[in-house]
Amino acid sequence: MIRLTADDLTLTDSQALKIRYHLLEFIPATRCTIHRGPGPVIEVPDHDPAELAPGVLDRIEQIADCSFKVESAPAGRREVE
């Protein structure tokens, strides 16, 4: 599972929708979960962080106007809604 986290930030609805679009379109993923924050958590199940191309991460960080920490969440971890 790809897990993106950031501190001291709350994503707007518009930012969350744009980020969701980029992840679903360019990984490509069938679903992703975004907890807008504060301290946003974005999870993309069934994909490995290696599948997140640098250009896609750059675009997501531009949309959010922050840097995200990329992690690999354990397979059994429950998703945040």
C-alpha cells in the first residue's frame, strides 16, 4: 500500500479531488482514500511505493503546496476514510 503523509496541513476539497484524480489516472489505481487532515493521509491500496512515479508525486505536492512523506503501509492496515 502506498501511504503519503504530511504535517501541519489540511487539504481543501478541491485539492483532494485533484490528488485523487492524479493517483487513479497515473498509477493507475482503482481506489484511493484521502483523509484531508489536519495532517493529511493518502492511501492507495494494492500498489507499491515504487509505482508512484516522481512526476506524479511532484504534481501531487504542487497541488497540495507541501511535501509528502512516502511510506509503504502494512498490507493488513485498515484504510482511513
